[in-house]
Amino acid sequence: MFKKAVLAFFDHFESYLCQILLVFFVVIIFMQIVLRAINQSLPWTEEIARFAFIWFILFGACYATRLCALNRVTVQFMKAPTWVLNSFLLVGDLLWLGFAGVMAWYGYLAVLDLQEFSYYTPALDWDLGYVYLVFPVSFTLMCIRIVQVNVMKYILKIEIADPDQESMKESQKSLADGGGEQVC
């Protein structure tokens, strides 16, 4: 039971982190708007909201990788055999894995440079080496997710449902059942 809970947590880690970051930066921005309306302001809110937003984007990309929800152009394979589609998707994933690995490596080198020659954020006075740590962490996690998804698809033969296709099927079903309203 505990093992399943831990595995489920790590399988959806990025989702939980993105939810926290989204709520955090929305609250911070709302607080800044309210304070500006009463002629007050906090200098650090814009900076921390920007960092949270960038972290949100990068970890959101990792989560989209886990869900197989990133955009791909596959219309050219509609009439081809399944093995052709799978072969090209695998080659694309290998290229993507290489790109993510390069980004993780150069992100790591950038963090090392920022640790050696420290720069600090203007409002928060944070070491940018810690702020930029998101790049090697998120791209390494993306590499792990790319490998995980391909192992699930090609080795374990687990069918991963495309979230866009699933939502389209649900919409079509609700329209067919008469649950949707027509708008002219």
C-alpha cells in the first residue's frame, strides 16, 4: 500500500508541483494588484512570481511528457502501417531525449558558473545559481519521463491514452447524448 502511494506520488510529482506553483504565483500577483490599488507595493512580488511562472512552465512540460500530451505532427502517418508510425515516433523521442540531455548538461554548467561567480536577484537577493537550478532538474526529469513513456509503450506494451483524444471523445459523446447545447 505504501509502495503504491509513493509510486503514484512520483508518477504525478510534476502535476502536484505545478498546482502549487500556479496557486502561488496567482496569489502573489493578486496580492500585488490589490496592494497597488491602495497605493502600496512590494518590490519582490513580481520577481518571485516570474520565477514561479518559469518553474511552472518547465515542470509543466515534464508533466506533459509523462502524459504523452506534447504536440506531434502525425497526420502523414495516418495511412501508413502502425510500425512506421511507431518507428518515426521513437526516432523523434530519441532526438528529443538528446535535446533534453544537452539542455540538462548546459543548465548544469550554467549553475556551476553562477556558483563560481555569484549573481543575485535585485529584489529578493537570491543567488541565481539556485534559481537556475530548475533547468538541469527539469530537463533531467524530462529525460527520465521520455524513457519511462517509451518503456511503457514499447516494452511493457501499456497503451497511453492521448489526453486530447480522450477529451475529444468525451465531447463527442456528450454531444451525441444530447448533453451539449448548440450555439449558432
